[in-house]
Amino acid sequence: MENKTKWNIDLSHSEIEFKVRHLMISNLKGKFTRFDASIYTSGKDFTTAEIDLWIDADSLTTGDSKRDNHLKGVDFFDVKNHHQISFTSQSIGQSDRLGHHELWGNLSMKGITKHIQLDVEFGGITKDITGQEKSGFVVSGKINRNDWNLDWNKEIELGGLMIGEEIHILCEVELINVGIQELIMVLDSKSSQDGIGY
């Protein structure tokens, strides 16, 4: 089996944020504070990345507890019945002249899975002051919240809707290279459980 490089999210240097139009005149911003991912690449080639990301829907925050409770309720994320948001990558395109890649995958919320496209800007690979190898990315995109039945809204007095349908996603992600050892350990563990030797 081909060796894979495993990358962990550096949670202290990563954020998952979103924004949506409010009252047709400004943007409402929020973020998720608990998330993690399983990420493997062939060598250090991120166009080969296999990404499984999961987000704790209950970690949503917009800075207003009343609004957060509404967003977590049945009108929106319904976190009591749908605890997790997930994204699984399917393909990553080659870089364009600006260094951006198309990332395609499946986004699942409220029991609904949709195929989406995101934009990935690769910031490069370096080492921090402790010698750990890091890579950085900005991931952005737009989705329509109605596609996942997050469709609560109200008309406003002067026309239009209280909340826009288009959600802008912005993720700042820093990854730590943990090498191939952990993947080997996972395979060895699974082999011993299955009674299969490699």
C-alpha cells in the first residue's frame, strides 16, 4: 500500500467562519469553535489530499446567545437531532495562475448531503520555531442554506428578507505534518484486529 503523509489541524491557528446578509444591508458573522479532520496526502502533494472534516454543530457562536439558541434549534441546525456537520473531499484541481485550487466534495448537514465546490489558496509549507512542519490554507466558498433545509426567514417591512439565502464560508487552516508513522500504526492495528498480516 502507498505510504501517506498524515496532517493534523493546528486548532490553535485555525478557524471556520461564515457570514450571511442581514436585513439586506449588512452581514451577520459566526463561527464554529469545535472541529477536526482526518487528512492524508501522497508525499506533500495537496492535490492528492483525502479530507474528512467534521464540525460540532453545537459549537456555533455569533456572539449573541439568544440568536445562537435559535440557530441551534429546529428552524436551522436542529443540533439535538443532527449533532455533526461533515465534509468529505472528492477531488482537488491543479493550481491556477493565482495559486488557487478547486476543491470538490460532499457537505452533509441535517441529514442532507450536497456536492459543493470550494476555493483553496495554498499558503505554502514551512517549519515553526519548534521544528514542526506546517502548511497553511485559506478555504472559501458560497452555498445556499435552503439546500440543507436551513430555510427559516421573515419578510421585512421595507421589502426583502431578514436573512440572505447565500452563505459565505471562510476557513483559515494551519496543518501539522505528523508523518507516515500514525498511518502505519492505524493499518497495523486494523490488520491485527482483522487477523490479516501485511
